[in-house]
Amino acid sequence: MPSDLAGICDKNTLIKLGNTYRIQTGENNREYLEELLLDDSELRDSEIHIFLNNKVTEDFDKGNTILIEGWLLSVTEARQCALFSLLETN
């Protein structure tokens, strides 16, 4: 779950953002999204949150963003929503 967005969005909004991202990009496979998010890093669970937060910051710094449903998201946030939407619908 995208932790920062979860602080300001409800579950249904996160799922809607994720579904829209998957439609817009074709990134629609759980394993592929996990690979993109984690960069094949071998992180412990306790490190994943920090790693993803750093990727979000880096995305915004580099302009690696996407507009979805009126929200300007980092690609990492959008991918987290996409993965969350897949996990919640299965």
C-alpha cells in the first residue's frame, strides 16, 4: 500500500488510481510491478518502506510523474497503487 497516499486517500481512491494507472500504462502484472518497484533489491520488510519513500522523492526531483484522476503522482506512487489494486481485487 502506498503509505504516504494512504494518509490522505481512502482505500477506494487508491484502488481507482491504481486501476487507472494500469489502464493508461499497460503495467498490469503483479510480478512485473513488484520488479519495477523494488529494482530487484533484496530488501528486508523493514527496509522496503524507506526504499520506496526514497524512490518517490527521487521521482519528484527528476520529474518522473504522472497525472491520474487529477492527482500528480510519482511513478513509484502510481505503481504502488496499481499493485495495491491488483492485490485487493484478487
